[in-house]
Amino acid sequence: MRSLNWDEQAVLEALTEEFISTSVVKVRSGFSSGAKNDSTLAACLELERRGLAECKSCGANQIRRWRLVVRQDNLT
């Protein structure tokens, strides 16, 4: 499996345990505010494919919201 590219790494660092919209992920990732959400969405989808991010769709327009997948490791 290839390593994360710059966009994917920036998006991963922007995600938290709270669900946030793609546009908020874009801003937190440091992408230009004038840029479209396409590259952010592509990075989110790749992170979801790898099991690093989770998506849920909300509302009539099915707005996507993203969060970091938190793994609980048993240390006992």
C-alpha cells in the first residue's frame, strides 16, 4: 500500500473525533479557502477506504461529515 500523499496527510491531521463537514476539513487542512472541496473530498474518501476516517451523511442534501477513526487497543 502506498503512503499517504500530502493532501491525505493534511486531512488526517485536521480530523478529530467530532464529525465535521468537508468544507471545515478543507479549512483545517490549510487548503485555500477559494479552492473547491474536490481534493479534500478525495483525500477523505481515501482515508475512509483505509479505515482511518469515518463518514456520515446528514440532512436532505446528504451533506457528508467526517471524523477520525479512533481505535481502542487493549493494553492488558
